[in-house]
Amino acid sequence: MPLTKRLGAAAALSIATLLAAGAVSAEQALVVTLHDGVVTPQKIEVPAGKAQVLTVKNTGKAAAEFESKRLRIEKIIAPGKTVEIKLRPLPAGTYPFVEEFHEDQPTARGEIVAK
């Protein structure tokens, strides 16, 4: 096989590998947005037994506190800031969380469901 064909095949394989890796990463992206007492989305499903990274964004005007007693996580997030939280592999179940500075509002609650 000529060198140019081998290089072309190698480039195509590399691009396909990168695209596949990007698709996997996009599927695993877990993002929660906190905005002045409103949690979006309020329910996130994750595969049980698999470690995850949860990205929490505070788009509100005041500080927010992401808290989950069951996950043993408590993070204060300044306005306009984003934090990443590493989640251990979770057994199947429901893991509630709250934006604690607005915990009296029903919109400030959410849950992670491991299936």
C-alpha cells in the first residue's frame, strides 16, 4: 500500500476514534444549574456502579450551596462560578440534593437516580 494511502487510513481511523470518544463524553456530561433557588434539571439519571463528574453552575446573582447529605457533599458556589464534583460509583438508588440557601422553595430540590 502506498504511503499516502496508509497515512490517509491512519488519519481516518484517528478522526473516527476522536469522534467516538467525544460522543461518549457528551453522553456522560452531568450538569446542574442553580439560579436563585431554581435547580435545573431536578432529576438526573446515571448508571449505577460507575464514577461520574457532576458539574454545578451557579448562574444566579447570589452565592448558592449545593448539598446532598446522602452523597456527603456540600459546596458553596459564588455567583457566575462553576464547580466539578467527583461522584463515587453509586449503588442503585435515589440521592436527593438541595440548593440549601433556598431550601424552603420546592424548585430548589433535585435528585440523582442511579439505575
